[in-house]
Amino acid sequence: MVRRALTSVSTGDGGGGEEQDVSRLWHVTLSVSGKPAPLSEVRRGLEQLAHDHPFLLTSRYADDHAEIRYWEEARDLHDAAAVALRLWGEHRSSAQLPPWEIVGLEVIDRATYRQRVAEGYGPPPAHPVGVHPY
């Protein structure tokens, strides 16, 4: 997989400097769905995606939808979301993923993720790591 560097859109605040180049961790939840596909093919495709995308934490799947959760390193939310929105399409052929469409995307920073988990209303930590049926 070739990773492309993304360029953030300037906010025009005149601030510049090194802070704009600092990467942060973003928790991404990508939801996809479409016409039913054999479960064995969905699982195999998600396992290949996990192999191709090293930050993939966990995937849950059924025959007509899946949820992928992982950490992405990016300068800002725009960059993390852009990478997430390309993930399924760019790996569709190489991982032989179903021709499903992205139906949901959540990108939150590390502090927000931790706060949600601590308060009991966020997604539980991704354990066990891997590809699992719903």
C-alpha cells in the first residue's frame, strides 16, 4: 500500500510554525454496507484489509454490513477523515472486499475517545483485536 501525504487546508489564522506539522492520533470508525455477500468472503477480505492496513484494530461484520475501527495518525481531522474515506475504495480490489458503500464515518481525537470510554458512553476498547462477526 502506498501512503500519500495529505496537505491540510490552512485556517487562515496567520499562525504557522511547527505546530501544524505535528501528527496526532485519531480514532476512526468506518461503517460500510451493501448487498449481502458470503460471510467467508467478507471475513477473508477484512482479514486482508487488516494485513494491508497496520493500524486496523478490529472489524465486525455481517453478510450485508461491516464496521472497521482503527487509529489513524494525521495532522488534523480533515486529513484523518480523507484517509478513512479512501480506505475502503483503495483496498476493494487488493483485499477483494464487497462492493459496499461507506454509510458512516466517525473521527474523534484521542482525548475525546478516552473521555467517552471513561464516562461509559463511548465505544469499549477494541478487544479482542481482529476480525469478528456481529
